[in-house]
Amino acid sequence: MTKILDGKALALTLRSKVKEEVATLRDAGHRAPHLAAILVGEDGASMTYVNSKEKDCEYVGFESSVYRLGADTTEEALLSHIASINNNKNIDGLIVQLPVPKHIDATKITESIHPDIDVDGFHTLNVGKLTIDEDTYISATPFGVIMMLEEYGIETRGKHCVVIGRSNIVGRPMSILMSQGGRDATVTICHRHTHDVGAFTRIADIVIVAVGIPEFLKPDMVKEGATVIDVGITRVDADNKRGYLLKGDVEYDTVKEKCSAITPVPGGVGPMTRYGLLHNTLKSYKNKFNL
Ligand code: GUN
């Protein structure tokens, strides 16, 4: 029987715990944690993500400020916006939703966010801390995946984990986390220049796919009994009310028959990512007040 790793249900439980913790803090007279998000432009998926983040904050009792800036916002204007948030002692977390328009240098933007409120964990200082296993903000998606593996009791020690994709947001931090002490997996990273991805995934106990190619992972690429984590979520044109369907990086119906545990899309990694951001914002807030 394949175990379905239900990120939606798990995230709901974890979010409820954050909500309770915030209520307790408020009862003790503390202010609410505060997340700020900046969205530049009108990318459909990004707008959806930012709306969800705003809703999540409301649910757990965080304050949130969303700055929706026009696609023609200059890099300079964005940097000055970030600087003013960095200096606002009442804001605990700041994210700039990626991607930003092409005329803005994304690296310059992530580097301009103060590391203490970089709840995305994208600043080089926080990435550096992650690589040497120091306490830091773990980016929301890798954090969500780790939580999911832990909560579902998926053994990682000594297992061979293949991560497909080497992005700064998911693949690379994921590979570092899986090899760290405590998880102790043997990790292989595959990417666009890997000659035969299947040769690696077929000998993997855990496959984590984050390539953004719908149904990339086929059943003949998976070992019987493996755990499959699908990070992908791509909008594919469809003849329905919304005009699109959400597809993961895994050919779900067929791969499910072969593996011992799998995440669905939607309802798998996505909700856990949303939880990750709440977790990091609360962590920043608690650090600030030594709570
Ligand atoms: N775009 C896609 N994923 C993310 C994320 O986790 N954080 C930000 N800021 N932008 C993203």
C-alpha cells in the first residue's frame, strides 16, 4: 500500500500549533509577529502565492503587509523600499516574491534584505550558515520537505537520496539538508547536464524532484518501494473554469503504483512550503524578543 504524504493535512495541524502559540504570546501581552511581502509585477502564480501567504498570516494571527508594486518599478525604488522595511523594528520577516522583472537584479535584491529578517533564507549569510550546519532560516520549501519526511517517519539515515534540480531555492539546499548529521543520507544531485537521470533515480531510496517539468519522473525511473517527493507545480493549459490544471514533476498515477510513499500535487509539498514561511517568521520574532 502506497503511503500518500498529505501535506495539506499536516500543514493544517502545524499551522494550528502556530496559531495557538501566537494566541498565548498575545495573551501574555506581546505584539503579533509581522511578515512583509513585496510583489513586483503581475505574474499570475506569484500573485496567487502572495495572496496565500497573506491568508496564512491572518489565520495564525500574524500581522502582514503586502506591497504590490508595478512591473516598471526600478531596482533603486525596490532597494529603497527594502531598506525602509529593514529599519522597521515592528517587522519580523521580509520576502520579495521571485521572480522579479528582468530589469531587476534578483541577487542584489536578496542580498539587500537584512539577514535577521530574511525568512526566505536566500541571503548568502543564511545560505552559508546552512552549509556549515549553523542555526539559520531554512528556505521554506526544503524546510517543508524535511518536516514532512520527519513527521511521516521516513527513514533517511544511510539512504540514497537523489535530488533532481540544483536551484538555489530548492535543489541545492535540499541536497545539503539531506546529507547533514541527523538525516545522514547519501546524496546525489542530478541536473540538466546529467546524461541519464534514470540511472541514478533507479538506485535511489528517496527521490526529490524539483525541475518544473510536468510529469518528468516516469515509473521506469523509480525503484520499487522508493519514497518520491514532488516539488514541482506547473500550470498547464486546460479546458476548465480556471483555464489551467496544476501538474507536478511526477507522473503521479503510474509512479504511485511503484513507490512506498509519495506526495500528491496539489496538496503535498505546496502547503508545507507555506507552513515553512510561518515557521521562519515566528522564529525571527522569537529571536528578536529572546522568547
Ligand atoms: N518564488 C518561488 N518560490 C519562492 C519562495 O519560496 N520565496 C520567494 N520569495 N519567491 C519564490
